[in-house]
Amino acid sequence: MPRGVVSSEEIEREAVSPNGSASRLRRGGLTAPPHFVVCVQCSCDVPSAAVRGNAVRVGLEMQNCWFGMTGAVVVAVGLSACGQSGSAASSTQVAAKVNADEITVHQINTALSQTRNVNAADPRAAGAQVLEKLIDQQLLVQQAEASHLDRDPRVLQVIDASRREILARAYLEQKAGAAAAPTDEAVDAYYRDNPALFAERRIYNLQELSIRVDPARHDEVKAQVETASSMQDIVAWLKAQGIQYSAGASAKPAEQLPMELLPRFAAMKDGQIALVRQPQGITIVHLASAVAQPIDRESARPLIEKFLVNRERAELARGEIKRLREHSEIAYMGAFARTEASAAASVQAAPTAPAAAESPAADAATGAMERGVAGLK
């Protein structure tokens, strides 16, 4: 699904760790890859300082981008038609003709803004690559229309669903745009209150055993972990019991651990073992070693600022949906009819608004450690 066609829950991802996991898109991440867009739009979309003449320029702001591209790196290519009108502007904006249809520079801009890993060093090449994909797409669209697929009820349903998603997201983005920049006091407080993420940050070298076992045996496994002197002892017991497991190893910085687990891992010493309960089983984590790798206050400041802004954006979006529900008449019909109490309970259980991560580490949680630590040895 294209990035523009997303559920409203995706905004939640913007409230991630300021130094989040490198394995996923991290809009607030420590090394989050920027979005690049070949920008030839008018100054209402891109600050005028970003587009001047025909030179290739880089703008560091895009405050009003419709898809929430605030802070993205904008690569401006010298094709701007701002201020032009009539046939001159039209011809400048056309990048290619596919039979009777035109592909515009604006379409390339939009596609680039939704593309990851764009080569900022050569924006023209990036634009050319996207154009070829748009040409292929347009050829397929033409054939689909010739086959009357645009009239197929199933296709129409998907188009309508996409339109609804885009409009809903656009409205939430508009409301979330009111988020204020965090104060210096708030940034300093966050740095001070989370030493395990910053001043005392460590890289954790972990060995993991993922065990699929009936919940009724969880306490039995826990007892073995508490008495075992090594991971080898645990493996030997699992084999003797005929319990299946898979082993793995990883190196995870503090920000990739769930925030609720981080204080416990920060207190662990080399050789200690943690047991993590999950609905599908148990994961046993052995801390082989931990290496200090702190982040000083000034280096952390822009990361924390981004995280705090994103968290407030998510809170604003969640609050807006709550307000709309409270001031609207919602009636569940037919098979979905239920009492008001059960409806309210399900709304709380399944968030319809983007929910902010409780901490920078919470959304970056991966793998076996997404649940609570049951015990440490």
C-alpha cells in the first residue's frame, strides 16, 4: 500500500524513540533516513528559501507539507514553474506523455516524498527513476481502465476506502500540526530522567532462547531459570523435557529495549539472565556483556526535541478523536449492536487514535523482549 494510503494508527509511529531501531522507518530516529523530494512546488508548500532560480538547492524545512513532512530534507531541482501561468507553466510541469496522458513534475514530487532511501546526492537521477516507475504505472492504469476495472465494485470499494483513509489522516495531521516546540526545561528534564537512554546508555550483547510452551508450564520454566547457573543448563533441561526452542544472539542499544524493561536491563550485570513472558511462549535472555556508549546532552537534544514534538502530536490526534466521539451520535446496528458500556470498553481496548509511545524506547521494542521481565538471576 502506498505511504499516502495508510491507517490513522500510523501516526503513532511518529512518536518513536529519538534514537530508534535501525530495522524500521524511524521518523524520530537517531539515524532516521530523511525523505527527499524533488521540489518544484510553489512557495506555499516549500519555503521560498529552498527554491531559488534553477540551481539545485537543499531546504531544511517543509513545515506545511500535507503528508507531515516537517523537518524533511527537501532537494529542490531547477524545474520550478512558480509564478508561471498558461502554456509555459503547463509545459514546464509535464515530465512525460504516456499515450494521451501526462505525467507531471508534481506527481514525481509526490512519489519521491513517499519513497525511502532516495539518493540525495543525485536528485535528478532519483527523479528519473521515479518517472520510469510512474510511466509503467500509467501504462497499467490505462489497460485497467480499458478493461473497465475502474467500474469493478471491488475496485471501487478499495478506492473509496483509500480516499477515506487519506482524508482522515489529512485531518489528523492538520490537528497534530498545532504541537508546540518543547521548552529547554522539558528537554533537559527528559535527558535527566532517562539516564539509561543517554548518560548511562549501553549496548547490550544478548543471547536468547525462544521457547514455545503451554502457559501452564511457564512457572516450571521460570523455576528452572532461577536455579540454572548458565544458559547451557537451561538448554539441557529443555532437551530433557522435549521442549522445542530456538536460539539467537543480538546486540541491542538501550533504545531498542522496551522502556518498561530498560531499568531492569540497565541494572543487570554480565552473565545475568532475564525471563520474558509472551502469549506464544517464553524468551530467556542472557546478558553476555554490556558496553557503555553514552550520548551527551547536546547530541541528544535534537533527538529528544523530535520525540517530544511527535509525542504531543500523537496526544493531540488521540484527543481530537475522543472529542469527536463525545460530540457525535454513534449507533451500533444489527450484529454490531451492543450496550454503551461494552462499546466504550472496546474503544479503550483498541485505540482508534494514534497513541504516543510512553518513551523513546517503547516503540522501538523488537523481538523477544516486548513483554515484561518475569525475573532476573
